[in-house]
Amino acid sequence: MIFVRRIGIDLGTVNVLVYVHGRGIVLQEPSLVALSNADSRLVALGEEARVLLGRTPESIDVIRPMRDGVIADYMITEAMLRYFIGKVCGRWQFAIGIKPDVAVSVPVGVTSVEERAVHDAAIAGGGRTAHLIPEPFAAAIGAGLPVHTPTGNMIVDVGGGASEAAVISMNGMVVSGAVRVAGLKIDEAIANYIRKKFNLMIGEQTAEDIKIQIGSALPMEHELALEVRGRDQVAGLPRTIRISTNEIVDAISEPLQAISGVVRAVLEKTPPELASDIIDRGMVLVGGGALLRNLDRFLTKETGVPCYPAENPMACVAVGAGRALEHLEVLRRSMPQL
């Protein structure tokens, strides 16, 4: 029997990923909870709740307890964490009182009240100790950047609820910035575009599928196309349309400009010595948003700084949070809050 003693959690708006020391990413599930409206009973969590999204009767609500990377509903987030930590550690480990040390990522710019809510939820959810790691810093460790050296390392994290950029040197964040525009806002922009242009209503899940299957940050020479089903706004009946990549490029230009804006703002505040390192080394793109076609090329074009997606960009934050637990004493010198 292997006891799980150290785990890193990427507590995202869209997905929760859990990293276990020595085993890698062991869990990746949606941050969704299905609740019964009559008695607030939990009906389903994670992947089981995602299947219900947009398909439930009025008696059941599917909600995201995290919003813009911070806790919107404390009780439900605690229940979700207890479920995920229990799934990773096993009920037997909890039963004999062995609890893991937990590191949870938090977005840049969260308030002390929001931090306290995450910390308390992690402890109530089954952690022995809980350490909060800034998301870009965890992402940089997970992406394998040399954060302990005096060179400038720039990370851009495009998640589900927020996009963050940071310059890291000597185990600390020198400059950072965040905007609450990311994957969900991109999905929203696609749904709005289809509603305005085609008079067709589509659900959140369909908008995300369109983004994954044919979405791109820049126009493509060889376009992809997709048949999309939804409800006609005028007739009220089901209808199918065909949409192409370059239409999606138009649809998502506004949220992408907001994301490039926060990257530019961080670059403008970066000290000259570190800025020259970043021009040499480029910036690393992580988070689920990094999977959007040509986002790296879009950011390179907008900033003039080379941008590269990390290997397995979605896992970087959880992996970095878990690895940070192995070097807490060193990291505490530059980040006393750990």
C-alpha cells in the first residue's frame, strides 16, 4: 500500500488537476458540481457532472464553484476538494488518519480573504497542511524553467477563468499581471458570434467543442470546418449550420486582445536586464488555452517576443505545485507566505 503524502492541486475554474509526488498527474476532472435544487444535495461531481451540463431538468443545477480562478461557493468547493483528495488518496488512508500535505495554486492578485478561503477549503477537504503557490510560479516550475537562477523567465498562463503573465527570477515573481479573460470568455465569444450572425443559440459545451475542433488565434490557409447544431432564435426549432476556422478567428479576437494586453503590460514593467533575457529565451505558454491553434504565434506577433507552448501545458501548474512542496524551505526565503 502506497501512502499519498504530498499532492499538488491546480484548482481551476474549468478543470481540477491533481499531481502526486512520484506518480505524476493522477486526476484531471472538470470543476463542476450538479446540485439538487430541492435540498442542495450533491448529485454528481467532476466528469459525471460535465455529462449533465445543459441537459438537466429544472430540479438539478450544474454549477462551477470556482469563478475567475477563485472560490465563488465555499461549501461546494470544500465538498469538491474532499471528493478529489479522497479519490486520489483512497478512503482507507483517510480512515486511519494519514492526511497528505497539499499545495494549491492561486491566481495572481487574489485578496487575502480569497487566499484564506482556498487554504481553509484544502484543510477541510482532507489536507494535513495547505500551502498556496501563485499560479504562474507553479506553472514555471512545472514547465521546467530554471526559476532559481538570476535569469529572466517569462510564463504566460491562459486558463479557464483567468490569464496571467509573470517574469520570474531567483525563486520570486519580479513582475506579474492578470486579466479575468480566458477559455470561458473565448467560449462565450463564440456563442455570441453564432447567435448574432446565424440567429442560432448554442450551449456552453458546443461552444467549447467548436473552439477545440476548429478554433485558431490567427487565420489559417487551409481552413477547418464544422457542422454546428443549435436552436433557431426565430423559429425556435433545431437547425444545423456550417462554420469555418476564419469565422472563429473573428469571433474570438476581442478576448485574445485582452490576453495579449496583459502580456504586453508585464513586458513593459520588466527591468531591462531581465527583458533582454526574455528576448533571448522567449516566453513559455501554459494552461488549457495554450492548446488553441496558433496562440503562440499570435502572442509572438503582438509582442515581438518569441513564444513557445510548454510540453503538456495543461499539467504544468499542478506538477509545479507538487514539486514546490519538495523545496519549501528554499522557496520560503523569497516567498515567506508559503
